[in-house]
Amino acid sequence: MAGRHNRMGLAGELIAEFAGTMVLILFGVGVVAQVVAAKLGDHDSIAWAWGIGVALGVYVAGRTTGAHLNPAVTLGFAIFRGFAWRKVVPYALAQTAGAFIAALIVRWNYTEVLSMADPGHTIKTQGVFSTLPGNGSLPVSQLGALRDQIIGTAILLFVIFAVSDTANMAPSANLGPVVIGLLIVGIGMAFGADAGYAINPARDFGPRLASFITGYGGAWRDQYGGLYFWVPIVGPLIGGVIGAGCYQLLIARFLPPSEELGVVTPMDE
């Protein structure tokens, strides 16, 4: 895989991360806009569309980069799987840019519906683009949301490390993206109440910025008036390292070496 990366160059990898994350957000933010503003669908349709978006985004970028689509994933692979540190910040920027452009497209497409549902572009529909503690209505504090983001992203990285480890039982026949998509559905259904399961700094910050420059003046704050944008950035970065580290500590070190199986671990550099 390292040879393919070298032939393509970093630019090709960044374009793939940009495009994959853009696909993810088009489905994810799009479904929330449809449910919140147009009243079509419910929490389950949100969870499924986010999962489908992630699976399709992984299919878009997977051959080129392994499809991180998430700075927390990139950081975890840099720390524990030998991913090149010099690529961490460029990958995170490409992912955030993809999320930003996708959110702008959704914002444009749903202009009329969002204006009908929330003419002032307030906290009422802010959650279409970015997350809030308790989804803007439940009694969850910023610290509670931070806790939730750490736990949710730890689960995400723990399982991603498992399904991408060919020394373990990694999905075959190109089914890895489907499994990752189902993982997102599961997290959304089980850990979606406290903070909207951003579990991805790019997924939250890119759309938050897009909403801010298109009329959502309160985009950086939560329903309590406090600065909140940092929570879905810091929480996932901490949780991702914890989850990846737990996989390495509890599972990976007890598996037979991948070279004994004649395979190479995906996304290693």
C-alpha cells in the first residue's frame, strides 16, 4: 500500500479524503435537514443515513487512503499503526474541507425549507449542521457531552482497529465499508442522545463553520450560551486515542503476527 501512496502523491490522498468526507456529510447533514426542517423521517432514519453515508464515503476513498474521513481516525493510525505523522494535519484539513463544502451544498439545497422552519436561523435548526449537548433539549452539560464524545469515539476506534486488522477477523470481499457503516448506525442508536454522536472533529467543525457563514450567528455556542465548538473536537481526539490504545492493549498484542498469515495490515505506511 505504501508503494501506491508514493506513486499517487500526497495530493491524490488529500483529494480522496476530501471527496470521501464530502460524501459522508452530504448524506449525514442532508438527512438531519430533512428530519428537523421538513419533518420527514425520525431518529432511526438519521442513524441509518449517517451509516450509509460513512459506508459510501469509505468506498470512495478506501482504495487510495484506507478512508480515514475523521481526524480522530488519522491520529489513532499515526500513533498505533505507523501512519506518517507529516500527513496527519493535511489529512485533517482535507477532511474538514470536505465536510465544509458538503454542508454548504446541503445548506443551499434546503434554503427554503430551513427558512420556513426557522426564519431566524436559530438554535432550533442549528443542530442540522453541528451537534449540541443533549441535542439542544436534554439536560446534558458540556462536561457530560465531552464525556459522551470520548466514550463514543473510543468505541468507534476500538472497532475500526478490529475490523481493519487482518491478523484478526477483518471483513473480506470488500465488505469493510459496510461493517463500518453499521458501526456508525449502532453508535447513533445507542449513543446519540447526549451529544449527537459527532465522534469526528471534521464532521462537526466543517458544517458548523458552513452554518456560521450562512446565517447561523450562534453556531459556536450551545443552548446554554457557552462556547461549545471545542467539545466535538477535543472529545473525539481523546476518545479515539483511548479506543485505539485499548484495542492494541487488549486484543492486538495477543493475535498472531500478520506476517505469519501472509497479509499486510490495511492503512499501514
